[in-house]
Amino acid sequence: MKTLSVEAAIDVLTASGYLVIEQYVKLQQYHIDEACPKSIGIYLDVETTGLNVYSDQIIEIGLVIFEFSSDGRIFKILEEFNQYQDPKMSIPSNITEITGITNEMVKGMSIDKDQLLSYIAKADVIIAHNAAFDRGFIESFMPSIPIRLWACSMTDVRWGKEGIESSKLEYLAYKYGFYYSGHRAIMDCLAGVHILSKLLPKSKKTVLSEVLENCKKIKFRLWAKDAPFESKDPLRARGYKWNPDTEDGKFKAWWIELDEAGVVDELEFLWSAIYKRQLKLPMDIINAQARFSILGNHTSQEEKSANNIVVNNIYADAFKRKV
């Protein structure tokens, strides 16, 4: 029997309808260098003792610094940064189970904040998979972090419209034909950059170009304040997230982030399906630098005044419609 090469065997299996998943292999170079303007991106991931940004602690941080062009092509990986942090508390067993990080691994360890700041200072954009989680923990750990454009490879891509049913990082890797050992900061970052380099199935744009396009848009955060308890399932199904704390100066309530074009339709849904009446709900306008931040210091007084006018105009338009 003739022995096939690995490449030939993959071709045979693919032609027979099999999906071949390969182990992730790090690429230093994604595109041949060109004499075009380039920007610096950081893919960032943190592992923590839990989900609460105000009481839990970072135990590991990973960064992959890469070079990209304005059309969303990644050229090369420049550097990697991966360090542990002693949380001064016992790591819960479920976190060790997920990440493999033990108390012994982090004991006495400390993230070099100066080195971390030097990387972030050079970045044009910071990308994370669930950036609301990662930026919150980074700002809690290091409130002096420079203001940068943040993007989310989970929410800044319309994965569903591209025919991809889940936005989980390991599932996206599977859809793009590779697998890796997840839930460790640096590996998640390397896998994330690899996914950013890929083409979206339907639009045929790179994932990075879609992320860059959407992260720069002004967003509207609509709060379903005092929504009835029984509305939690329809709100969750519609994409709302629960804010469990009031320490960020916001509400213990469900919220959703929208483009301006979708705000009035969302108000009509809330009025008809959730509240059964028209009412004015809290709404924040979030610029590109303020997205996902817990610090709340990225909007000038002039911007706040202008935002209030925009919100009032949206409600004036919405109240004219009948529910």
C-alpha cells in the first residue's frame, strides 16, 4: 500500500467530506513586508481569580504585539509578554481547573507594570476577546493605563451574520481549522491574532478589518433599568448583559450596546415586550476610547452636554411612535 504524505492525506480526507483540524503553529510572519504605513496592535488576555472586577484579582497577563496595515492585514508578530501575578489570595479550585494555574505557580510573582505600560504606550489599538472583561481588570490593576482605542474580537465582529454560530475563541479556532490549548493568557492571545488574520466566510474581509471598522463607531448603551425579574430570559436571549455591581456608578441592571440606527427599534421592543408602556430609560453614548472602561473619565464636559442633546432627540423621535 502506498504511503501518503501528510498533505496528500489531508487532501484525500477533505475531498471525502472530512474536516481536518490542525494543531496551532505560531507564525512570525503573516504577510511579506511592504512599504506601506503600519500600526501597532496588542492582543491582550488576562486570567483572574473570578469574574468580579472589584473583588477578584489578575493572576496572569499575556500580550502579543503585532504589526498591521489599515486594510486589516497582519504582517508580523513583534513581541510577546507573559507574566504571573500573586493575587494575595487563594486561587479558587474551579479557576485552577480551567486555567491550570496553581497557587504555587504565582506565589511571590509580580507583573512588571513599567514594562506593561511601555508596550501599551506604543499601541494604536488593544484587542481582547471579551474586552469588557479584560479592560476592566487591567484598569483596576493599573488605573494609570494610557487611554487607547480598545476593540473586541468577540463583539466587534458579526459572527452570526458570517454563518458562525458561536463567538467563543476555541470554537472560532475550530471553524478556522486549528486547535490549541486554551485558557492560558499567551496561548489565547496567539490564537486570537491567528484568527484576526483570517478571512470572514461571507464578506471575505479579514477579521481584523471588521474589528477595526466596528470598534471606531460611536456606541449607545441602553439600560433596562428596573425591568421585571421575569424578563431576564428574553433580555438575555436578545443579547443583553447583566451588570451586577453599582460600584462603577451605573445600575444593577440589564444593558445592551447598539449602533445609533438600532436604538429606537430597541426602545420599542422594551416598551412593548418588557415594560408595557413608554418611559425614558438611561442611555450612555460611548466614544471609541471609552468603550469597556470602568474609569469613566474619557468624556469631556462638552461631550457630555452634546450627548445629552442627542439622547433627548432620540427620545423625542421615539415617543412619536406608537407602541
